[in-house]
Amino acid sequence: MTVTAILSDVATAPHVGDLWKTRHDKTRFQWSSLALLTPAFGLLAVLFLIPMGYAVYLGLTNLTLVGPTAIKWGFTGTQNLVRMKSDTEFWTSLWTTGFFIAGSILGVVVIGYGLASLLMRARPWMRIIVGGIVVIAWMMPAVTAGMTWYASTTGGGTFGTLTGLHNTNFLDNAPLLIVTLANIWSMTGFCMLVMGAALRNIPSEAIEAAVVENASPWQRFRLIVLPLMRPTIIAVVLLVALLSLANFSLIYIMTQGGPGTATNILPLYSYEQAFTFNNLAYGALIGNVMVIIASIFGVLYVRIAARS
Amino acid sequence: MKIMKKASLHKFIAGAAVMAMAGTAITLGGGAMTAGASSKVTISVAYAANTTFDTTPLGTTWWGQVKKEFEAQYPNVTVKLVAVQGGEPDFLTKLALLYHTASTAPTLAQFPSTEIALYASTDYLMPMNKYLATTSWFKEYPKVIQNEGLIKGNIYAVSSGENNVGLYYDKAILTKAGIKLPWQPKTWQDIITAAQAIKKAEPKVIPLWLNAGTAAGPNGAGYGILNMLAGSSTPTIQTSSGKMVVSSPGILQALNFYHTVFADGLGAPTSQLFSPNNAPNIPSTDFFKGTLGIAVSANFIGGNWTKQVSFPYWAQASTAMGVAGLPTASGKGYASTLSGWDYGISSGASAAQATAAENFMNVAQESTNLIDAGNWAGWVPPVQSDWTVPLYTNFAAPFNEEFGKLLPYSTELPSSSNYNVWVQGMEQVSGTIAQTPSTTGAQAMAQLKQYVTNQLGPSEVTTLK
């Protein structure tokens, strides 16, 4: 390349001053991007916003599955909200849901991490066998998991045989605890896989340096492993919370929300109102509460992830 | 020739007039005329594929048989069978959704009697008084069954079979317990005394099966506590003004009976009572295994032991088992709930379709078909004369005949959305007593009142003194 050509390129290149005119530290908006976003927005509107808006509207009506207001139904304002405020079953159900979710998160994270940590140290063949068994439990359909746990925890089941209390009906004696354990059992495999991957990504140098510095195992876990695992744990907590919130099948198979209302979590209470009591509108309103709870988890996740 | 011409002219005018009148009639008649003998009519018939008959294949066979017979008799009508899959709650949801849209509403549907008032209040059903007045079989229904679909003077649905409840007992176990056979308790105390004797003589046997809890869905109470309520001093569930009774001497009597049974350790374990796996049918397997003494159970248990149903097949059941009426609390007569499966014609059906649906019912209600349905679905046929026909009595002897005799003592269950809530509350408190036998009848009734009032509001419930 000749000197003339180089000078010509320099002349036609954007001036340094021009480059400064375009701010790269501020969010820019390009109208053309709207066209590119349209298909995604269309899908979002059809599959989420419109059904969600309709569900919110239904929650404020008197629509029933059968009965006089199944055909001639209409907007009733805050009537269902007022009812919900004084509906003791709803508040009991909300509390039950909270216990079920919190218990599931605690169990899944602790057991999932424990298994992942142990399998890191295990021999390869053992890792394959134990890992495989746990993952099978995770992949099992809710119906199968529910029936397995039902058979194991009622009188004459595996729990009774193992504990020597043959005719004890664990499921009916402690229903919420048992369905929470069943949920933990079915989700631990997922947690173990994710935690295992995250553990393998922790730099060995950091652990080795801590060992050299005489850090105890607890200090290594608290000061190195836990901070590095934080994004993974948050993701697992959120997903377990959302999956547990929507876990209708497992409890329906095991207890149908009973005995009494002992395991009647919000999805089951919503179903009961909509399809057993025919109150579609009130069932929709309870469903909307579940969406709000799920949204809170979602927002928390996004904020914590962004901060991380 | 003139005369001939005149006659021909008259014939032509008369013929033209007839043709014109017929044309006008066809034009004005619209849909009705298209139902003429030569026009094709299609009707849809919806039924529960997996819940009404004792086994799904028996249901498929019966519906296929009736359709075949009907289409042979009425070649201009095509029947489209809509077999709705799933359990009873799934069926009811699907049927409600089918009715919701005019194009999918079944011309004829078979559904539980507890849904009649709900569908009628939604204007889904057509009154069938005129049609029923012309049939020979409806006249043979006992009054209680005739009135099953009667709402404000109109009959919206007609029974195809009924379930009632009585006492089954294992003769060998009762003999070991020192109870004289045939056993017919006169009061509720007699039942408790017999159960206590069984517990003493055969400690490993469940003395008395009383359905409790919510596992069996809304029907569970109908096979359990509502029978005690039906035999109590105040059996009212819903008042004439539509209010649900949440506190009454009768409810207290029934709940106190439950309390006595479970507090004395006479009832079945909750692992069986709360089983989501078909709890009302468990007595048939427990009796077969010799682990149950007495059961308050529905008529279909006897049919369960037949070869066709095999739940399980037990050839000796006819001699090993006995049946007795469930006495009332006062000892006067027997008590039982009554619930059936009924046919209803869609209010959206055209005149031609309604006629075809009525004709379809006539075929379905022919004696052989009605008894086959009774035998295969575990129903007492609604036609009284069928209760002594060998085709019915021999199918599950002596149970079928005995439950036919008990049917006139039965009372219908209400049909309303509020009843669905009330019955859920009743099942919950019966389950509470079974699980925590220290719960007294009064405590359980207070729970019932709290639950139903919370769900329906104070204006929808009432207390009877």
C-alpha cells in the first residue's frame, strides 16, 4: 500500500471527534428494532398477555361452570376480592402453600448440594449409579412419584416396614410433611445435577490456597464455595419455588388436598373452587394470586442475579 | 271428453293445491319438516366412559348395543356416541364445557341426578313431561324416582338406574361374634353392639366400614354419613328456600354415631378410608379377604363379586354374605340415600333431534337393556317390575333383589352448587372424626358450620332446632 492510499483511507475514515458524538454509555433506541421485536411481542401477547388479562378479568366476574351465571355472567367489581379477604380457607391454603414451598426449597437445596458434593469425591462408577438413581427420581412423572409415595407412606408401606411401625399411616398422620418430602425427593435430582456442574466450575486454586492457609472445611465452604455458588443456588431456589407452586399432580394423587384441608395448596384450592364448587371466577382469582406470587419470585431472581 | 278434461283440470288444480300447501308447510316448518321419515337426523349422546359402568368394556358394549338396536329401528337417525373419558369430576367438567357451546352440546346426555337442578337452572335441559306421559315405563317408576328430575312442575331428566345403600355383613364373622343370623339391626345401637362383639371375637377384623373423608369425591358422603343423616330425626340437607342446613339435631346424631364408631376403634383405618384408589369399593375386597365384618355400603358391592365385574370374583359371596336394611335412629323403618344417573335432552335440540333422542331413550329403557345397564353398572333399575325379573335377580343374588326391596325407603340427595360445598364440608368433618376420633359430634358440627358458612356466606346457611 502506497503512502497516498494510506492518506486517502485516513481522510475517509470517521473523524475521532465524530466517534465521540455517539454516546456508548447510554441506552440508545432504534425505531427499526420494533419491527424485529414484533414477532416475539406477538407471541407474548397471544400466549401470555391476553390470556393473563382475560384471567384477571374473569377473577372479577360471577362466571360459574354451571348454574344461572354460567351463561349470563358479568363483571362484579371487587366482590370476589372482598370474599377472598374473609375466606379463611384461602388464607389457610396460602399458609400451607408457603410451608410446602419453603420446606421443598430447604430440602432440595440442602440434599441436592450434599449429594453433589459427595458425588464429587466418589469413584466414577459410584457416581454413575447414585447419580443415575437420583436423576430417575427427578424424571419420574408426578403420577408415578405420587403413587410410589402414597404406597410407601400409608399403613403397611415401606416407611412402616423400615421403621418397624407396620400399620402406621404416616401420610394421614403428617400429611403436609409427607407431601413436602415427596416433592423434595422428586426434585433433588435436578438440584444435584445443577449443583454438581457449579461445584466443578469452582477454581481448584482457590480451594488449594485456602487449604495452604489452614482454613477449616467450614471456612472453605462459607468463604469460598458459598459465594461462588450463590448465582446457582439462587437459580435453583427460584426454580424449585416455581415448580412447587405449580405442583398440582403430586398432591392431587397423594391426598387430593386432604385430609380435610391439610394439604390444600393454592393450585388445588383453585381447582376445587372452579371445578368442584363450579366457581370459575373465584378459581381464576386464586390463580391470579398464584401468578402474583410467581412474579414476586421472578422479580427477586432478576434483581439478585443482576446484583451478582 | 269435456267431462274428462274438466275432471283432469280438477285433478290438476287439486294436485297443485296439495303441492303448494306441502311446499308452504315445508317452508314454514323448517327444521321440523326435515325430520320427516325420509330426512336424515343426527343426534349426539354423551356418557361417562369410565365411571358409570363397573368396567369400561361393559359400558362400551352396552352403549354400542343400544346404538345398534336404535339405528336398526330408526334408519334415518344417526347416533354419534360421545364417550367422555376420565373420572366423574372430569366427566362433569367436560360435560359442562360441552353444554357451554351450542355446537358441542350433546342432544342427549347421561349424568348424575345431583346435577339435574344445576343444568336445568342453566337452561341446558328441555322439559320432557309430554314425552314421559306417553311412555309405558315411566309409569312404573316409584314416586321417589319419578320426582328425581322434577323442578317447579317440569321434569328435566329421567333415571336410567339408581344407587342405594344398606348393610352388608360377613355371616361367618358375625356367627363367631355370637350374633344370631339373619342379622337385622333395629337401631343404630344394635350396629354398634354387633361391631363391638366382632372386635372382641376377631381383633384382626375391621368391625364396621363407614365411608369417611373426601377421597371418594362428592359421592363418598352418599355412601357414608349422609345415610346416617337420612335416618336421623332431622334429615333435611337443604331447606325449601334453598338454604343449606349446617347445624341440626340430625347432623349431630349422625356425627355422634361416627364419633362412637371411631372412638371405640370400630371403623376402618384411614389408609383405606382416605385412599384415592376407589375407596367406596374397598369393602368388596376386604369382605373377600375375610377382614371386614359389617359395611354400610352401596348396592353395587354385590355386583362386584360377579364374574363379569370381578372386583374380585367371589362365587361364594351369595352364601357367605348377608344384606340388611340400615335402620333409622329411632328404629322405625330403614334409611338410605338415593342417587341415580339420568338422561336429559339438550334445550338446543331441534324438534327432530328431540324426537330422535326420546326414541333413543325408549330403546335404552326397554326391559333387557335397562336390566343389563343395572347389572353392569351396579344400579337398581328404576322400573319396579324389573326388581324381580330373573335376569336382574340372578346376576348378583341375593344382593340385587335385596337392594331393590330397600329402594322405596331411600331419599334423594339435593342438586345445587351450594350442595357441592356443603357435602365437601360434611366429608371433611367425617374424615376429621375418622382421623382424630376424640373429635366429638358437636365439635365436628361446629367445623361444618364454620366451613360452609365461610364458603357460602351466612345468608345461604341455616340452623334447625
